[in-house]
Amino acid sequence: MISPRLTPLFVATLAVVISFGSRPADALAADFGDLAIVGDSITQGGNGHPSYRYELFKHLVDSGSTYDFTGSITGAFAFNAGSTPNYLGQTFDNNHDGHWGWRAMWENGRVPLPTNRISNNRGTGTVENWTGQTTQYKFGSASNWVTYTGTTYTPDTVIAMIGINEISISGTTLLLSDVSLMVDQYQAANPNVDIYLTSLLTVGSGHGSATSLNNLVATYNPLLSAAAPSWSTGTSTVSFIDVTTGFNADAMTYDNVHPNLAGERFVADALAVSLGLINSSVLGDLNNDSLINLDDWIVFKTNFTMDTSSLTTAQKLAAGDFNQNDLVELQDLIAFRDLYDQANGGGAFEAANLAVPEPGSLAILGLGGLLILRRRRAA
């Protein structure tokens, strides 16, 4: 079952994203079996970024879930995933089916895979090849069939984010059809597979086609949300996960397209909430009473300046380290203020005359931080 996803928060004035989804005080174990995460470069990772998959791995570990990452590819684009250190004694198993620069029309085999799209660990084959249903695929032209010799698997769970590379070429209707075909192919491989289709991320304002692409994404995501459940069968559930609401591509990508660390955490947090890895109903409810009130402020103030570097991802978020930077500080204080106002009405935090942390702790904030905290009254 998909849990409701709360709109994450971000502080644009500091270009720092406060990305969340929900307070993960309680992690729920689940059995995902052989888990295939499918997509393009955003899923594969590269250029020193492991992709959101590494941050999702941490949530899976925190929750005690059972899973085995599977896929036809091991590693990032050009084998440059950056650092993926062990987490709580577990090793990140970098298997997946994210293919740098690929499109759904190639992954489902409707259109031949171009010959210039296999270098630098981009992979080969199609969904039907990866799942062992066929042994050949079209390469370069419709008449050139080649044999697939890579890894095969039968997935129990599929998470797929695919389409940003082709939405301006195929349009929303044909892209939806191509994704539907991929769903059919995975269901043919395992009639009991659970499939989670994510929304497409927007691109940053510095992208040359930002306006047109983001308009297409805004049109496509609701279409996918509406269509996904209709692709379910009696034994296979297909669900939609929104990872786009609250995503700010200017602050969350390193090149207007691919998520930076903040973006990777944002996507992973959204997935974790919807996959049920995080159990909570109210973001900012630090004492777990389903409210955001003065009691939560007391908890936050107690934790202010806490070093969270030794905590798990779930524990950091529960302590108030919303941006997971190993310290409960100004950015988290701003996030809590906004959450308090969201729950209790605009300006409620300031109107309550809540005592900010002691002067010694506030020394790290600086005048600029205090001005930001009081910006609403000035407005």
C-alpha cells in the first residue's frame, strides 16, 4: 500500500533544501525480494554521484527490510559513483537497470538501441533480455538483431523513473504507452511483481529547454498517476509515487538535470515514505503525538547544536537534523519554524514568542539567520 506523501519543504533563500517526506521515528521492515530499480542516468548515477539509490539503500537498512538489488548493470556511468561507504555494516550492492542517456522506447525494445549508447557502462539489451524472456535485441537498426549476453533476473519489485530523455521527442501520450509496455514486460516475467512508477523530475532553469521540458513534465506526471493503477492485475500491483512535488531543480541538481546530494536524499526520502519504510503521519512531530506544537519545540530546542554524525539516517531526521548534515542548526530551525506555521497558521511560530536557543548556541547563526527567522513580521 502506498502511504500518503507529505509535501517536502525547502529554503530557497539559502539554496539549501530541507527535504523529508515524513518523520522517520519508526521504520517498518518490508520484504521487497529481488528489487530492480530501472531508469536512465538519474537512476544510474555518475560523475561522482551514486544516485538516489544509495540514499534509498540507507532507508532499507534502517528499516530492516529484506531486499536484493538486482539488474543488468553494476556500477555508475563510467564507473564513477563517487563514495558509497558501508552503512551500519552493510555494503551498497550497486546493481540496477539505470542506463545513462537511455529512453523507454529503447528499454522496451520498440525502437532499436543506438550503437553509441552502450559505452562507459551504459548496458545493453532490453527489459525482455534482462528478465530472460528473449535472447536477442535490435541494435542500430530494425534488421540488426544481436544476442544479449548479460545478467538476467526475475524481479519481485520494480521501481522505475524513466522518460525525461524522450518526453520532448515522443510527447506525453507515446511516452505513457512506452512505460505501459515496460510494465507489461515485467509482469510477463513475474505475474506477481510489484511495480512502483515515479513521477519525472523537473529540470533547472539553466537548462536550455527548461520551460518546455517542465511544461511537459507537469502534463505527464498526472497522466502517469492516473494510469498506473489501471495497469495492475489480479496478482501484480502497479503504483505511482510522486517524487517531484517540492523538488527544486535549481537547488537540487548539479547540472540542471541530475540530482546532487540534496536531490538524491529528496528522492530517496519520498520513495521511503511511499514504500512504507518510514512510519509517521506528521512531519515535524518530534514527540510522536501527531501534532506540531510547543512540546515539539521543546524537543527541537533540546537537540539544537546536536552532533548527529553517529546517528542513522532515520535517527537524524527524528532528532531534527532535517537536511542530514550531521548537525541540528539554523537550516533545521528555519525548517521547524515553517512546519510549525504550516500546522498552526501563518506567523504562529513568531506569535507564540517561542524562546530561541541560548545565546551561546545562537552564535553559530549570525545576524543573517536571525533576520531570516523574523522575515515574516518584516513582510
